[in-house]
Amino acid sequence: MSQEFVIQIAENGVWTVLLVAGPLLIIALVLGLLVSIFQATTQIQEQTLAFIPKIVGVLFALVIFGPWMLGQITNFTYQIYSNLHRFIG
């Protein structure tokens, strides 16, 4: 197993993690920004106000993007298992 092969596997793993986690993180970021803008304009300084919209938004995004995310993780796992003979030899 060469260094290039290990780097390629690591790169594919990092890209898969970013691709799978990206939609949920973007939705949480946008909702957090909207809640903070709302808090700044209304001068409501309740710190727990940002958690409920983020939790609901991420759960909703998980329902929508869940099958796609599972497909990406399954595809990556299949690629790892199909190249298993290259890891050992």
C-alpha cells in the first residue's frame, strides 16, 4: 500500500464527511444567523432562544437529506470494502 493510496483514501473520507455533514451545518448556520439578527433587532437577549429553531431545522433537514446522506456513506463504505484486497496486500 503506497502513500498515495493512503492519501487518496483519507481525502475521500474527508470529502465524504464534508459532503454528508454540509447540509446540516449550513442549515444550522443560517438559522443561527437569522435568530441572532432577530435577537439584535428586538433586543431580546435570551441565549436559549437560538437552540429550538436550530434543533427543529436540523431535524427537518435530516428527514429531507437523510436518505441521500445514507447513500453517500454506503457508497463510501462499499468503495472501502471493494478495495480491501489492496489494503492487505
